[in-house]
Amino acid sequence: MNIPTKISGIKRDDIEHLSRTAEKEANPLYPVPKLMTAQELADLYAEIADWSQ
């Protein structure tokens, strides 16, 4: 399917804000199989961020 494994545009300095905002929006409003903490979301953002540019 050619889905990229990295996403450009995520800045290191923004990860804390992004993860806290995503946690507040998703928990407990979204019907997902696993609710993630802000730390888990931050780890995920760091894993998919493309900082090679």
C-alpha cells in the first residue's frame, strides 16, 4: 500500500504539546481498542517523526 513509516513536520519541541492535546481529545471520547497516555503518545510521535531533514 506504500504507506510512509515516517512523517515530516513534527518538531521535537512540539511533541509534549501534541501528546497532551491528543490525550485530552481522545480520552475517553474516542472508541478505540486502547487508550494511550500522554507519554505513550509522545513516544509514538517520536517514533514516526522524520527528523532526518
